[in-house]
Amino acid sequence: MKTTVENQAKKQVPLVRVAQGRNDKESLGHEGRLGPNDKVFYTRTADSWARACATGGAAVWAIVAVLARLRIARIGAIELLFLFGPLVVVPLGMELGRTLGPKGRQEGWAGWVQPFGALLAIAALWLPPGRAGGFLALGWMFVCVLMAGDGIAGVVRASWLDAGGGARATFPSRFTLIALRVAQIDLAVGGAWFVASRFGMRPMGIQEPIGLLTAVHFHLAGFATATIAAATVAFAEKHGIYQWLKPVVLMVVGMPFVVAAGFVISPALKMGAGVLFAASVAGLAIALRGCGRLAENSSARLFLQIAAAAVFAGMVLAGGYAVADFTGSDVLTIPQMARTHGILNAFGFCLLGLLGWLVERGRES
């Protein structure tokens, strides 16, 4: 594999790039040797496709938002927040993930079918909950399952190889790669809740809009936040800073699952997990701001520092909502959180955070 890549580099036509680490061997890190089922789909065409999907998705989202504003489309604020995930956040997150580590076959397929799944998600939300909307939502669920399949395989592979051979000083680290894989698993959970919401199902007695909000949660607070956290850890490791960041990222990656479980198990668990998640993301915001100040690209510095400020403010609101919800206070309601916390998180943090690391890592390529 390495010989093939070197020969292509000599021809100055890098049709395939295994990853963008210090060298091919280090980029593979704890993912291990690539076998016949682990070919990396990282081509110039794939790069262009990902950028086109994110740009086109943003345009489509803006059109849908205008139609909703004009009351032509029966789509509310929470539905628009959800659609921002499949149309914009997920393709950006896929592309950032490609710059951090090698990708498998299923994720390569997911990248190609992502825009079609996102269009089916729009159609599913255009219709009222029911059988037709639910079947259309399965199109987006298919993309999520492809991503999660590689995510689960990546976590198992990285853990197995570490247990067998011990850790080595590689870049990106095993920790970074596992954070990326968990982010992919988040999508499957979010996709499943989206399907349930469009079918009109009420799993475990959970009513709307909580079902759709859970789908939003795992796309933005799950997938996007974990991907940004992985990129931040990779940057911190490379520069030898913020040794305390890894435990914080563990909380960032794991707490979305605990918050979701709290809706079913216990209000106290939901509040406690919500506060801990908000605190851990606030810690990530501090590291993100510091790393952003060290970024070499001026646009990346601006994007990352705005993202850090936005998510810090958003997590203050999230922590306040968790406490207010537990105590029965109506100081912060779900519609208010969608208009404040939701916008800060989706646009200020997820969008600018992903763009910031993409711009910075694109400079290194």
C-alpha cells in the first residue's frame, strides 16, 4: 500500500491518499493493517463530492427554511434543526473524519449516498407522521447504519489491537480514532429515533417532540460534537498541550447516551447527565479556544474561537434547562431552547467548529 501511494506521489497525481498524518504508517495508527475489506475511499473525487454535498445541502436547507417561513412547508423549528444535520453537519463531519484517519468500505458508500438519504429525510418531514413518512425516513437511516457499521468495527479493532500489541506513539492516536468511531455510532441512534418519530411511534412512552429532539441530539450533540472533540484532541496531542483534555472528551463522547437513557430510567439521572455533559462540553470549549488561537490558518482561528464561545454559551443554557426541567420550572421551555441553545449549537458550534478544523487540516494536506 505504501509503495503504491509513493509511486503515485512521484507522478504528481495523488489519486489515493491513505490519510493525512505524518506518514502512511503513522496515519494507520491503531486501526491496524488494511485488509481486502478495509480499502480506503479517499480520492480527489471523494473530496470534491463531499464539498459539493455540504455546499448543496446548505443551499437546500436555506430553501426549506424560507418555505417554512412562508408557511408553504409544514416544517417547524425543531424539524429545521434536524435537517441541518443530514444536509450540512454530517457531510462536513464525514470529510473531517477522512482527514483524521483511514476509512472503511461502508463509510465510503455512506459518503456517496448521503445526499440522497438527506433528500428523503426532507420528504419524510414534509409529510405528517405515518407509514409513508416512516418509510421515507428509512432512506436516511440507511446512511446512518453504514456509518455506524464502520464505527463499531473501528472501536472493536482498535481495542483488540491495543490489547494485543500495546500502545505506540502514533498520530492520530488510538484515543482520537475511537472518538471518531463513537461519533459514527451516534448517527445510528439518531437515525433510529428519526424513523420512530416519522412513523408516529412512541418508544417507551416518549412523546413528541422529545423523539425528534433525541434524533437532533445524536446528530449534533453526538456525532458533530464527538468529531470536533476528536479533531481537537489530535491537535492538542500534536502540539503537546492540554493533557487534561482526554478525560473531558471521554465525557463528551459518552454522556449523550446517558442523557438519552435518563429520559427512560430516571429524571434525576437525566438532570445529572445533562449537567455533566454541559460541563464537559464547556471544558472542550476552553480547549477549543486555546487550540484555535494556535491554528496557523487565520480563517480557522476565527471559526474555532467563535465556535468555542458559542458552545460555551449554549452549554450554560443546557445546564440551566436540565435543572429547570428536573424542578418543574418553566423558566426555559423546549421552544425557547430550540431558538437559543439549538441555534448556538447547530450554527455557532457544529458548523463553525467543523469548518474551522477542516480549513486548518486542509492547510496540512
